[in-house]
Amino acid sequence: MQNFSLTDSAKISMTGTTNGQERPKTRATAPKYRHVAAIHSRARTSTLSHDSDQSPSFLGFRNLMVIVLVVMNLRLVVENFMKYGVLICVRCHDYSKRDLVLGAVLYTLVPCHLFVAYVVELAAAHQAKGALGRLKRGETERSSLQTRTTMQASWFIIAWTHGLNASLCLLVTTYTVYFHVHHPLIGTICQIHAIIVWLKNCSYAFTNRDLRHSLLNSELSSSLPEIYSACPYPRNVTFSNLCYFWWAPTLVYQPVYPRTTSIRWLYVFKRLSECLGLSVFIWLASAQYAAPVLRNSLDKMATLDIASIIERLMKLSTISLVIWLAGFFAVFQSSLNALAEIMCFADREFYTEWWNSPSVGHYWRTWNKPVYHFMRRHIYSPLIGRGWSHVFASTTVFLFSGVLHELLVGVPTHNVLGVAFIGMIVQLPMIAITAPLERMQGVGARMAGNCIFWVSFCLVGQPLAALLYFFAWQAKYGSVSKQHV
């Protein structure tokens, strides 16, 4: 064998024998003095230092937090089963046949108010076309004045008819649920349906009123959105147009919506499967985890044990957040997208990235787009257009929203406590506090605003409301036995 020195062996890499028959491959020469390598050759900062030029990646910490959350919740699952066993009972229920019958009747009759609104608007459109024809024929000034006076009187009647019809839609359901439907879930479904139809009724009446006004004032017709030209007033006042609005996943009426060209039935099946799976998960989580925590909080609430109440709120916050997130995905991602696909409804921005909200106000503008669009279009913008301030218009929106939240929560639980209403009003100072953080430049301010939002959302908002309404339900009916931890 041919001998090589240490330096020569660093320079040559043999690919075959060492007799020179095959050509060796050379590589970079290693330094002879390896213990003198310059490790500290330039100025550098610590990775987590504010002086660092590059932002570090926290992907590993994110993975760690996910693992910790999973392990902690698995521990809670094991503890729950060790303490209570299996609490899921398919046949156990607290509703009566009367609740089911009344719920079905309400759910069937409530949409009839939309068709009453259609009949009213059909008569209004007929009256408007007649008035337009008389104006175009060039009536005398006296006849024109008489025509306008008649129109104003009829518009007053139309407005009151729409208002009475919409009010009955909500009032009848609210009265029936509060006094005659005992089961809170059935009552909640009826109330949600009634509120949705009521909002659609209002939007249908307000929008057609403005379209009718633009028809009679040709100089204002140019201010209408261009998309409306595909179905100008009064061609939009048809039964099929109303039915589409009835089922469309929006609360804001338009004569025309952006449409898709086909229905992807596999997509619909996937979304409905998600909704079904999440609904079962919500039921299981509520019965197995949320209910025991609520029951064990009753004696603490009765004795006003503040420390124990805070501990229960913190314990309830985890499961309430999980249930809420599952419900959000089931409704806004799964159900509404499935409905939009069936209706060929193309505008599917039902929410945006509300979880990154740098302020409380940003959350309310992004988490529920259908309601936000209704509030902005039919309450906030008209008030601003009439000269009211931004503060007054925003306060009016939250007052209105507070009433709807109380109807949605207080009426089905038969305890109109005002907690949901006060919870919405409290959002106003929270918005004022976090709004400057949203406007500030830099990551720190927006992160602080996001943290304030999550703390108020997870620890103060939903858990406290659930605890108070559950306590009021038990104080009134006492159908659930107390259990001690």
C-alpha cells in the first residue's frame, strides 16, 4: 500500500484503489491548526433580543403549546370520567310533546310574514308604477301635487303595514316561547329563526322603499349600485325573488346577488357532514363537561363565594371556548357555505380573521359579517347620513344588538335578566379602550389589543353569562340536582 501523510489524506479522496489507476477527487484543504479557528469574528445579537435584525421563528414553541394544551385537556377528560363516569344519555330529555308541536308550528308560520311583506310591496310597486305613469304624462301642477300627496299618504300606510307585520313576526314568537315552550334549546331555535326572518323583513322593506323612491326620482337612479341594473325596480318584486332572499345566507336584501353557475353536491355533502359531526361534538361536550361544572357552581353562587366563583369561571372558560369555536365553525363555515352552494350564492365572506383582532371593535366587525352588514347598512349608515355622530350611531347599534341578544338568551331560558344586554353595552368602553391599540404602528400594540380581546372573550364574557343564566334557570325550576366536587 502507498503511504499518505495526514495532510495528503485531507486533500485526496480515493474512489478506487490507491495505485494511481483511478483519478482521485480533491476537496477543500482543512486548516492545519484547528484549535485557533476564529469563532467570534463579528458582532452578533441574541436571538430574542430587541436589537436583533431578524425576527425569530416560534414554530417550535407553537408546537409545544399545542402539545401542552392537548395533554392538559386529555388530563381533564380522564379526570372527568373518573369523577362522573359517562353522563351522555340519549333518551334523557326535559322536553314535552307540547314543546315539539309549538316549536314546529312557530318554525312553519314565521316565514309567512315574509310573504305578507311581499304582498305589501307588490301593492306598493303597483301604486308607484301608476304614479310614475301619471307624472310622465305631464299632469298639471295641481294634479301633480295631488298625486304626490296621495303617494305620501300611501307610503305612510305601507311603512306602518311593514312595521306591524315585522313586529308581529317577533312578538308572537317571543310571547309563545317565553310562556309556553319550556325546553330552552327548542325555544332558542324558534327565537333565532324569528329574529332572522324579522331582520330579513326589515331589510326587504327598507331596500324596496329606497328603490321605489329612486324610480319616482330619475335623477337619483344613477346612484344605485351597477349590479342592480340587471333587475331594476319593480321587476324585482316577484315571488321567486323573495323566495331566493328567504333562503339566501344573508340578512341584507338586494334585487340581484353575485351567483355561481353550478352546484357542487360533493362540497355540500362535506359541509353538511362537518356540521353534523360538530353538532354531535357540541352535544357531547355540553352534557359531559359543561353541565357538571355549571351544577357544581350553584352552591358557590348561592353563597357568593367569590374565590370559588372565579375558579369556576376559569374552569368553565376552557370548555365554553371549545364549544363556541365548534359552533362558530359549524354555522359560519359549514352550514352557511353548504347553503350558499345550494343557492349558488357567490359572496361567501361570512367572516374574516377575527381571531387576530387587535381590538374589540375589530372583532365585532369581522366575526359575523351577515349581522355586521345589516347593522351598518340599515342602522349605522342611515344615522350617519342624517347627521348623527359616529358615537351616537355606534351606541344605537349596540343598544339594538343588546336587545336582540337578550331576546335570544333571556326569553328561551325564561329569565330576562338583562345580562346579555349589559354585556353588549359593556363592549362600547372596551372598544374605546382598545381602539388606540389598533391604530398604533408596531406588533406590540396590536398584540396587546389581541390579548385584551381574548381575555374579555374567554374569561369574562361567555362563561359569566352562561353561569348567571344557568343559576337563574335552576333558581326558577330547580330541575338539576346539585353535585359536589
